[in-house]
Amino acid sequence: MRVKTLCLGALCLGDATGYDIKKLFENAFNHFHSASFGSIYPSLKKLEEEGHVSHRVEAGEKHPDRKLFRVTDEGRATFLAQLAQTPASEQLRSEFMVLLFFAHLLPTEILQQKLAEMEAHYSQELNYLESLSGCEGHTSGIDFTIGMGKSVLRTKLDYLHHHRETLLASHQNRPDSQNIRQTESSS
Amino acid sequence: MRVKTLCLGALCLGDATGYDIKKLFENAFNHFHSASFGSIYPSLKKLEEEGHVSHRVEAGEKHPDRKLFRVTDEGRATFLAQLAQTPASEQLRSEFMVLLFFAHLLPTEILQQKLAEMEAHYSQELNYLESLSGCEGHTSGIDFTIGMGKSVLRTKLDYLHHHRETLLASHQNRPDSQNIRQTESSS
DNA sequence: ACGAATATATATCAGAATGATATATATTCG
DNA sequence: CGAATATATATCATTCTGATATATATTCGT
């Protein structure tokens, strides 16, 4: 889904600045999507050119230059249509699994360190999602994403705990574990 | 991790063409990474300019124009160093969860359809990973990624099965469910 | 009270990646 | 025997990221 569409959706929840939308992505969308300022601001510009949103400047009050965007009726209709047509899909991008894929090329101590690092990230994200569970005002759909996110993270942590030692043991005994430093050469 | 680095890693497993590398990403990396031809071919070009890989043309045999790439000693060392420095991290991009986040704006039947669609994808990917488990010749690291992938997919399917009906029920009873077609207007 | 760090806020840009498209041959399959 | 699929390389417009620039307000420790 294009960042443009995502911005339009964000504005369907209420008026917001580009900065506000970024914060929404960092908070509510945290565990399943992200977008940078470099895509948000140009998106808002295009949305306005297309008549999907309008903006007024809130100046003077606190900070200057607060461009508060609002979705138009036409923009709202467009978002609804695009949303209904968006296929349900997911794509994981895991540097962690790339590391595991090539783990036989790494020293065991580095592998150990990467596993610990990933575990820490998982725990941190689980904590975050658990803190979100406490909050009120969530729709049932949002609760579903949080609940699913928590279940997945618990599964990942469990998997890590149950297979960590086995992995490390077989990594240390892997064939070629000496060939990392000396590649085919008999120094 | 840059596609350039990923290509270098792929070539550390054996000589390959750009096409072969794409196939590797589609098969072995399937559940945790992807890359398109539009990034692979330019990456190989740059890697060669930098002296990390070399190539020879395999012509005549079957198809013409098979550019078979091979990593140089320097390229292998570079990849090992970059791999060890890569932080363990993961990023999910889920259109499915975006749909759930905005589910209150959709008719219940569409939501139902999206849930079914996602379930089908999960099942399909689980089947694929289970077929990979049967194969031999995997390092312990690769087995770990497959095992973790399977566990996560089973958790997602379980979550879907256990919360589907509850979500659908509360979606049908959500406030504003009539306001989707008629926005504040009393036609 | 003061300086540092952080938060609010917008904007641009180089570099990277996607997804589509073009081109061409070989193989498989009904 | 024609269609579809697989093999193979390459380019390009559009999109996105991550970094950088700019400026003010607030918070926090000392």
C-alpha cells in the first residue's frame, strides 16, 4: 500500500499534520508498517493537488508552520474504495534470518550475540504491545492486530528459548568451522 | 541489508547468474526477504566494478548470454565482515493489519473476505515451509529459520481461528456501522 | 539560571528498490 | 502445433528510505 493511501487513511481518523501522521505510524502502526518524512510530505502535497485533502495553517499559537490537513469527502470515498480493493498480504523482512541463513560463515560467538540481540528486540516489542493492550478506545480490529502481534512475539521468544542451545551446539560442531580464517591456503 | 550485500552472499554459496540469484531469493529466502531483477542486475554490475565478483559468459550451450558470476577472495572477505556487522532485526509489512486497523470503515462481508484471503496465504506458506523441511542438505541455521517460520505461521492460523468469530461479531455491532454509505447526510 | 537534550514541525535530496516492460530463445504440455 | 511457461538479461519511471538542513519550544539535570 502506497504511503499516499496510508496518509489518506490517517486523515480519515481526524485532522493531522505530516508530523502527526509520522507519530501515528510510529505508535499505532509500529509493529506492522512504517514510513518516513521523505515519503509523507510529498504524499500530502500530491493528495492536495488531487483534491483529496485540504489544509489550513495554524500559526502563532505555539510553533509556527503547523499545516493541519483535512480529508475531503472525495478523499474519504477514494480511501474507502482503495481499502476495499487492497489484498490481504504480509511480507517479512528479516536480517536476523539472513544472518541465520549464512550462520555457518560466522564464528559461534557472533551467532550467539545475534541471537541475544534478536531476543532483546522481541522482548522489547512484546512489552510495547502489552502496554498498548491496557489502553482503551481501540476498535476490535486494532485489538486483533495487537493480540496477534503479541501471540507471534511469544511464539518467537519460545522458539528462541527452545532451539537456541541445540543450534549453538550444532554450529560449533559444523564441518568447515576451521575454514573461516584460512580459505584453502595452508599458511 | 542492501541487495548488493545479499548478492555477494548468494555468490559465496556458489557461482550463479543474476537469474539464479533471483530464484534463490524466491525459494530459500522466500519467507524472510525478497529482491527484484531491477536491483539484482545493477548490484552485480557494481560488485564487479568494485572487484568483489568476476564473470565469464557461458554461451552456445543452451541459452545464450548466461553471465556466470563468481565471488573473488576479496569479495568473500568483504561479505564476511559485513555479515558480522549486520544487526539482528526484523520488520513486518502487513497490509492485512492495515486493513484490520481501518476495518471499522469496511462492510463486514469485505472484512470476512480479507480474513479468508489471509488465512489462505498463511496455509499456503506453511505448506511450502513444511515441504522444505523434508529436504536434506540444510545447515542448522537454515533449519532454524524454517522451524521458526512454521511455528509463527501455526500461531497466526490459530489466532485467526480463535478470534475470527469474535471479531466478526463485534464488527457487525460496531457503532457507526450505518454511516458507511450515508455520511452525515439524511438522503 | 543555564546549557543540553529532546520534542515539535517542515522540507529536500541522493541513493536504493520496486514493479513494469522489452527482448529473445527453449521447453513443456495439452 | 500453438500456447504457456521457464530461462536469461537489461532498463526505466516511480516510489521510498535515510540523511540532512532549519528553526523554535520544552524539559531536565546541575
